[in-house]
Amino acid sequence: MRRPARYRASARFYDLISAEWPVYRAGRVAAIELLALKPGENVLDIGCGTGLNFSHIQQRIGPTGSITAIDASAQMLDQARRRTRSAGWNNVRFVEADGTSLDPADLGGGGTFDAALSTYVLSLMPNWPRALATMIDVTRPGGRVAVVDMQKPVGPAAVWTPLARLACLMGGSDINAHPWRMIDSSLTDVRAASARGGHIQVRVGSVDGTSRHGTDP
């Protein structure tokens, strides 16, 4: 999960320049609603960035739950820690690591988490299938995994495709990666949502005993 150098330089300003409220917040809200998190659940956030998912998760899991937040950028994690301290959350664990080379044992092993999610980050990773496979492997049977990512807008919104391509290019994302398709093919009880003319795609699926992929490269 090697975030481009631009994120290291812009981490302090990321929330202001990321178009979160007008565009991308909608995907986070939809994914966390579909995850149906419950009080006390343990959640893995791969590519947590500055912690923009945290408040949505905390509203669901409460102080008895926990968040394990993974990011490859120390600067982004610094911003996420500031957010956490400001909010008074004491149930967030931070891990500086590349999501494509995580060892499930370092996260507690298989079945550690009730839910896992990744928002707008898998398309940054050349080997995103390995990161998503790890998310699935460390989620308990019956737990849920969510992916939020981007594609070209569709239908009447296709007119905005050049702008969407530019936004992904500036952020270092591959607009054609479509990582949510692995949720479609690997998990059960898949629920889908989209936003902003189809530019934002959301998938949430449930893990069963046949969903394990292993994490070999």
C-alpha cells in the first residue's frame, strides 16, 4: 500500500483538498451503513489515511468496540492520531504497514475481526488483490468486508469522466482497477451501492468458510 509521495507532502491538508464532502463522503456513509456494525465489534480499516472513516465507525461500535487502522504513510497516520485524540477515542490501534504485505498473524490471525473495510485505497495498490485477500482472511466467518472505490461515471454522468480521470490521476489511483469485483466473486450475501453517477462503487459481502484466499503473492 505505497501511497504516492504527494500524500506524504499533503497529509496535513488532505481533508481540505480531497473533495470529501461534495463527492467521496457518500461512499463511506453507504459502506458503513451496509456493514451494519454493532456495538462492541472489532473493525479493520486498511488504508485509513487521516481517519475519515473513524467517526462513522465509532457511531456504530461505541467504546466497547475497536478499530485497527493500517496505513503505509506515517504522515497520514499522524493526522489520524490527531483526529483520534481530539475526539477522545481510546479504542483505535494504529499500524504503519503496507497493506499488500501484511501478515495476518501480525493482526491477530484469521477470524480476528468482525468487519474490514477499505475506502478509496485499493486502486492505489498494484497488488491490491493480496491486500483484499488479507482483509478477507482476518475477518471471522459471518463477518463482513467492504470495498469503496472509483470507476468512470456512467449514463448521463459520463460527461464528467475527464474530471474523474483527472482526480484519480492526481491521487495516484487506477480508475480501471475495479477492486470491488473480487467482493462480487469471492463473498456471499453481497450488497451493492453507488454514488455520484456511478463514479463511486460500494460492495459489502459476508465471509464464509470457503472465502479464504491465503496471502501468497
